Amino acid sequence: MQKILHISDLHFGRLIPEVISALEKKITELSPELIIISGDLTQRAKTSEFIQAANFLERLSAPYLIIPGNHDLSTYRLHERFLYPWKKWQRFIATDLEPTTETATYKVIGINTARRVGNSLDWSRGRINTLQTKRINAFFESASLQQVKILVAHHPFWLPTGHEHRGLISGSEQAFQAFQANGPDIILSGHVHLDYCHVQSGIIVSHAGTTTSDRLLPGFPNSFNLLEGDPKNILISRYHWSEGDFTYLTKQSFIKQSDGWYEQ
């Protein structure tokens, strides 16, 4: 697998100009084969925000795979949210809400976990359903032994201690059970504006924080992750915003054994 850059939660409308500028320079410097963007491209799903985001995507120096997040649904224009929720996304960003891509070294599928209506009062929380898990497994069924299998979702499948109140994606337990048959090697997500990596049920769960917005949590600056490796070894490097640039912070290494992935 060549370099794959994982960014998330850009939130055009709450953008930090110097951070987005530095990100574009860092992308050119790192020269990834693929950029994965795991949702929340906009802040309020406004036309002006989608136009700014589309201009950013046009400037990217590498191919990208992108999925929507809950902020890419209108919060206050309810007629838009319920009658044509993805009209602006499909007009300005991408027609496919659940894109796929693959090369000889990786196989990637994105799913849309944002919903017009949630199971709880907090509609920002996402959901993965049975049809999506079946599609994911069917997609990975044809993966070769040389391909790393990557699932991209906006909402979290695991949360670190102290952040459980943010809520896991609905259907995560059933999804992990289904994935034991032929699921992903790694799940890339965002939503909670935290960057972390963890192994859950033999699958690597890797999150990027908010890469370019001012919607920061204490102790968690703007960030992105860089993935490298192969179907037996994956290295995830984390980059944090510091003193005017994205700088390397730390890395985590994972190895695949007969019963799944383990952190080294």
C-alpha cells in the first residue's frame, strides 16, 4: 500500500485559512496516492460552503474518496433535510454517496452513516444498517491477499475513555459481528474531533480529528493521519497542527495475525 492520507471534518464555514493553506502544502509534500475524507465537509450545508469545499477538492494534488457527514445535511432548513437531503452534495461534491476505489494494494469502500432522522433526540449520531454491512462484506469478498481492506464511515465505531458520551454509531455491535466473516482490516472515521487508533474485535479503528476547522476540543489540535503498509503490517502516523504547520507527532504500528489485528 502506498501512502493514504486521512483527513476529516473540514467544516467549510468554520475554516481556519492558514490551516487549510498549510494542509494543501503538506499534501503536496507527502504526495499520497489517495486522500480519504470522512465527512463533515461543511458546517451548515450552505451553498456557499459547498462551493468553497468544491474549489478545495479541485485543487487537491491527488485522487480522493469522500463521504458525507451529519453536518452536510441541513440543520435548520427542514424542508431541504427531509425532501432532498443530498441535492447540494450531489451537485457540488459527488453523485455517489457511497463510493469505492481500488488498486493492486488496497480496496476502499465508503458508506453514508448520516441520517435525516435519528433514533435519539441527537440527530447528529449516525447509523449503519444490515444492507450496508452486507454490501461491505460483498465488496471485500473479492479482495486479493495483496490488498488492504479499508472501510470509511463518518461516525465512530469505538470511543476512548472519557468520550463515550459522544455515542457510538448505531448498529456497530452487529456490524462487528458481521465483519468477522469478511470485513475490513481498518475503519477510518471522524465526527468526534479526536484523533486516535485502537483495535476492536480484530479490526483497526482509526480516527482523524477536525483537520481544518476552529471547532476544536481542549488538547486536540487540528490533525490528520497518514497510512502506510500492507495486508500484514500497517503503520499509522499522526500529524498535529503546531506553530504554523502540520508536524509529525507519533505513530502506531499494527500487525495482522490469524485472529485479527494487534498493535505492536
